[in-house]
Amino acid sequence: MTGQAPMPGIGIIGWGRHLPEGILTNAELATRFGVEEDWIVRRTGIRERRIVGPGETTASLAVEAGRRALEHAGLRPDEISHLIIASGTPEQLSPATSAFVQRELGTSGGAHDVNAECASFAYGFVVAAGLMAIDPRPILLIGTDTHSLVLNPEDRDLGVLIGDGAGAVVLAPHDRSWLRGWDMGCDGTKTDSLKIPAGGSRLPPSEETFRRKQHYAQIKGNEIYLNAVRFTVGSVRRTLAAADLVPEDIDHLLPHQANMRIIESILEHSKVPPERLITNIEFYGNTGAASMPIALAEALDAGRIRKGDRVLFAAFGAGMVWVTALIEWGAGEPMEWRS
């Protein structure tokens, strides 16, 4: 599915992020898995990652990131018309994580979850643009994940990648949409490449599923690498074509912070100049749906993104799903939404 954003437009007026205090270093993982620290860096580009501690959950991280985004936007929680939680690691199977976050933040209006795994935040951004078109009032979009809690401690491939965190943006109506083009898709034949098999209706919890460790995440690394690059690069090309742009027109490429080798391959094959890459994977690892809003918030706080810059979101996730979204930072003017 490919298209251009409808009007009324959508823009970002606030952002925030929250990382757990716990730090997991390569030294600790090297000891655990019997590898060298440099091997982890060469394989992933990661030196350390943040990990939740006792009492910290997907929702609690989201609440803190959401509060900071609201403060930055200068809005009260009851001025939010809709809350979207983007996550692949829900608080529990039911009710939705958005209900827990709404309870703590006190937002008004509706609330729902988007689970496109690591692509959930970018998926949520496109969904929010659709909501804004029919109800032009502020939306709070939060990407949050705690993949460390569904990780098999014996799994080296995922163990060196995973971190936890949350990032949030406040979206508001504008007279010109920041979203200039987008593309999203799914290839359901690849559902086996990254999965948590048990816990749903397909494989309900049982003594057998726990004995087989089927409640942990499982990955086929080579399949993920090849398909992530292929699907994402194709999506980048379609989004640029929809916006009538070429790779050199992009000021910033902000990909899902999955693995530095994947990011570098996407950069190489998409032909976006390498100096335009935004990445923070070295310090946080793969924080799932939180990776893009965390990196976005850091880049904004550092003054790297300026009015008029074209920022290309590019993400993929289990499913497999993919999404790219091109935004023009600061386009148009905010529209009045208060009655």
C-alpha cells in the first residue's frame, strides 16, 4: 500500500524519551556467551544497552516518555484526543497497553495499540495521520518495548542486540502536512523468521509450551537480515517516488535501530548519503518500537534536525512488515483545534 498524506495535515509539536537506568555492557555479555567484546561490536555496532529493572514495564516506560512529550508540547493530558501505543511487547494480552498508559497519564478520548513489532512507531505515525484527517486534534504516539523480558537468557543472537526504552511524540493539526509520502506492507509468508510462538490462541500456554521455552522470542538471523534489507530498500524507493524525490534530496535517514550491519546495508542500497544517517544503536541497542522515537528525540534535542529538513523514517519488523514515511520538518503552520 503506497500513498500520499491527506489533508488536514499532521505535524509534531512535542517529543520525549525515557530509558531505564540499568545498563548491560558488552563485557557482561561477553562473559555470559563466551565471546569477545569486539566481536559484539563488529557484529552489531552496540557497546551497551538499557535494561528494565524490577517494577519497570512496557507501560511504565511509556508513561514517563509520554509525560515528557506532553510537557515539551505544553499540553495537558486531557487535551489529547487519542493515545496510540506502538509496541511488540504488550503489558499483557488483554486489555491493551494503551489502557494502562491512559490510566496513568489521564489522557482523554480514545486509546489503542499498534503492533507491527519493531516497525510499530512508524506504522503508528501513518495511522495517526489518518486519524488527524478526520479528527484534527492532538494525538499522543508512544513507541515502547521491553524485549529483554521475553528473551531467552541462553540466546546469544538476540541477547547481544536487545535493549529497552520508550519514546513519544505529540502530533497536532497543521495547514500543510509534514507527511509527504509513505509506504507500508507485509509479507505473511515470513512469520516464522522472528516470533514468540506461545501465549496466544495458536499455541495457548501449557506445561509443554513452558518446557519447550516457546514463550521466548526466536529468530532466524540470516532470514531477518536479507528480508529486512530487501523490503526496506524497496519501501524507501516507493516512498521517494511518491514524493517525487531522489535519495540525495533526503536530509536525514532515521531507520529502526536494529543492528548496525542491517542499517549500513539499507543505507548502501538505498543510496542515501551516509553522512545523513541518524543512529544511536551504540548506546541503547535494539529497543524495538522505541528505537525510532528515541533517536528522533535525541537528534532534535541536539539541534541536528531543522525547519525544512526532509526526514525519512524506515522500519521493518516481525511478520514481516515494513514501513517508510517521509516528513518535512516544520512544514506549514499549526491549526487551531481548541473549541
